[in-house]
Amino acid sequence: MKGKWPVMISIVLAVLVSSLDSTITNTTIPHIVEDLGGFSLYAWTFVSYMIASTALTPIAGRLSDLYGRKKVFAAGILIFLLGSLLCGTSQSMVQLVLFRAIQGCGAGILIPFPAIIAGDLFPVSKRGAIQAFFSGMWGLSAVLAPLLGAFFVEVASWRWIFYVNIPLCLLSVALLMPYREVYVPKKAPIDYAGGLLFAGGVVLFLLLTVVTEDYWIYASGGVLLLAAFGFVERRHVSPIIPFTIFRNRGIAWMIANSVLATAALFGTANYVPLFLQEQGYSIFMSGLALLGEATAWLLVAVPSGRWVIKFGYRPLLIAGNGILVLCGLGFFLFLDERSGFWELFGLMFLEGMAFGLLVTVTTIGAQQLVGPQQKGISTSLQFFARNIGTAVGTTIMGALLTKAPSFMNGIHHVFMYGFIMSLVALASSFWIRPSRNVSIEGES
């Protein structure tokens, strides 16, 4: 166990810097725009990071299967470090947007590795607690990001929100170096064409969530690139995404359920603070309501590994989706002008229970229902599915809110959509029938 801790600390540092940088610009971007100009590119500092990280996640998982976890993880840290350094030296908003994309590429490589490496190092019974700890890092970053952003802007310069990543990344790499990974990769040629086509197609489709015109151009381009990707993959000896993985019904339906569940209600974290601010609550109090979700997530995720062994995947995923339906129904029926902090805190607690169960169980399933040579791609596809579902759901919710005749009317439409989608997600969970028994495979 002692030899595992340096790599675990390395992973924690990598998770912390990548999660911080997904939100830290929220509080500092006005100061950055004031310094660099280019207000029209305001949103693209977030968008470029999000799109790049989403597109790279499955590719990183597959490369870890082919070339080992340590090399790919270290490459992700160094790319993130380079992106941070370049962001800190930006002289224009155009440069910052481009450099944030580089940073996002590094983050996309880093995102699935806590779960992948934990899957290599720990048995199923302990994996829920390990994943809960990593989830806690994301929750901690949500609290630290605005505080650190404000601190660096007032004490030094906005550039230090990026420069501070450099020593942390170097320490993460140093702690990773002695690690002797337990996974033995089966090397094969890299499918460069498939990787580029996949990333290009995903980028074009994700751009549909942010552009305001010429939708058909982005949609057509995305379809063409992904169709070409499918053609290339079927003929390559070592495809970036081996389509054979979808023949595993358990994996395929878990991916589908992850997309549907996150599309249903994961985006509510963007609208609950807005609702409370409309009710007269402060920015601090409106953000504090989200702690309900984080608290429940951790409480449920910790024992989930043991529950998987005891009950299996399907009952737990049905239960998680059932809780999500109750949460969606609660938002839809009980959220009105009289709702306050504690009602929202309770509903977010219920949502945290649902996602704490769903995310932990599907991550464990993604690793236990495939062989070791597909563990990386299977795990990263789960993260990819959640990111896609979140992007789609948040976009639909935003459209429903902005096109409604009033704010409360829009909120009602948002949660009606969330409730209906949670019912669809629940229905999909009944199709999940894993072909392997975790009690046999899980405690290796």
C-alpha cells in the first residue's frame, strides 16, 4: 500500500489543477478582458477548454491501453503545464483562447486517469471510497476557484491563476516517476487518422451548443467527419475506439444511461444558484446550496463499491435513476416563487445521491466488464458520455430558459424537461444486464 501513495498524490494534484482551471476564469475573466481587450471572445475562453478536454478524453483512454497509464498520464500533465505557461504569457484574447484549448487538451488526457489508475491499484470494495475522494477534489475546486482567482487578481496578477499550475504539475510528474504500473500494455500502431477524425467531429458537434447561426454547417461537418471516422476505424488493426466494445450490452447500455441521466438533470447546478439569486439570495448563499449535492454524492459514493459486490450493477443503477426521477419530480412540482434555500438544498441533496450512485457504479462497471486491454477506453467513454450529456442538457435548459416569457416560466420548462428526461434514463436502466459477475471479477 505504501508504494501506491506517491502516485495517488500525483493524481490528486493533477485533478486539482485541471478542475480548478475549468472554473477559475469565471471570477477573473472580467479583469483579463479589461487587460487584453477582445470582449467578443469572452465566452470562448471557457468553450475552447471544454471542447478540447471533451474531445481528447476517449483518445487518452485508448492510448493508455496501448502504451501504458504512466506515459500517457505524464504527457497529459506536461501538455497541461505548457498550456498554463502559454495562457499566463498571453498578449491578446485570441492567444488566450488558443492557449486555453492547449490547456484543455492536457485536461482531457488527465480527466479519466484517476479512475483508470485506481481501477488498476484497488479492489472494487475500496474503489467507491477512492472515487469519492477524487469527486471531493472537484467539489473543493469549486469552492477554491473563485477565492484563488480573486486573491491572485488583487495581490499579483490574473496571470498567476495559470502560473500557479506550473510547480504543481512539476511536483505531480516528480511523484509519478517512481511509479511502477501494474498494467502491462499490449502495444499496437496508433490510429492517427481515426483520432483526428473523431476529435474533429466531436468538436464540430460541441460547437453546436454555443454558436448562434450556421448550425447546418457545423452539423453537416460533424456528420461527415464521424462517418469518415467510422469507415477508418473498421479497417484499422488498432482503432482508437474499438467498436467491438459496444457488443458488450452492459457497457453499451451504461454509456447510453450516462448520456441520458446527465442530459436530464446534471445541468441544474448552473441554474439553481441563478434561481436563488432571483429570489434575493446572495451569490455566496446561492452557491452554498450546491453543497447539498456534493455532500450526498460523497456519502453515497463511499460505500458504492461494496454495494456493487453485494447487489450487482442493475439494481443499483435502477435505484440511482429512480432517485433521479424523484428529484426531477420534486423540481418540477415544488419549485415556485415561494421556494427558498432549504428546499433547493434538499433537492440538490437528492440529486447528489442519484449521481453519486450512478457515476460510481458505471465507472466500476466500465472497468470490471471488460478485459484489462480495454479498461482505459471503456472508462474514458463513460467520462465522455457524461460530458456529452451535460453539454446537451445544459444547452437545452438554457434555450428553454431564455425563450420563456418570464424567468419562473422558463424555470418551470427547464425542470419539466429534466423530469421527462429522467424518466427516459430510468427506462434505459432496465436494459442493463452485465454479462460478468463483479463478485468474481472485482476482487482481483
